[in-house]
Amino acid sequence: SDSGQKLYDIIYPCLLRGELVQLDFTGVLVFASPFVSIAFSQLLKNIRKEKLNKLIEFTYLNADGWNIIHEIMTNAKHYYTQSLKL
């Protein structure tokens, strides 16, 4: 989870400025849910999913990585949508 927080701390300010962020997953074979959750899900607190989709580019991300990121981002979107209603 520390690595996920480090990645978040690097990419979040860039995304807020509207900069394209390219993430290269060359050689990454295993994806830990805590890393992905911390690195990406909290981005949805202040950035709309549509904007994130335009600003983050994933390269060499295998199917397992896509599946984990998709699941975590879907759950995060639901969480933040419900939190706004409270």
C-alpha cells in the first residue's frame, strides 16, 4: 500500500493540472489490490471518471491488471457517489 500511495502522490497533482499521465506496466505480472486501490480509487474523490479516462494512459497492462483496476474503480465510483448523497 505504501507504493500505491507514492504513485498517487506523484500522479494526482499532474491530473489536477490536466496533464496526461502515462503508466507503463512492462514486466508487471502480479497486481495487488491494495496497491491499485490506494493508487487509483482515491483519484475519484476530486476528479470525474470521464476526465481520468482521458488523462491516464496505461501501457503494457495485462488482462489481470485491467480487471483489477476496473473492479476497484467501479467500486470507488459507487462509494463516492453514495457518499455525496449523505
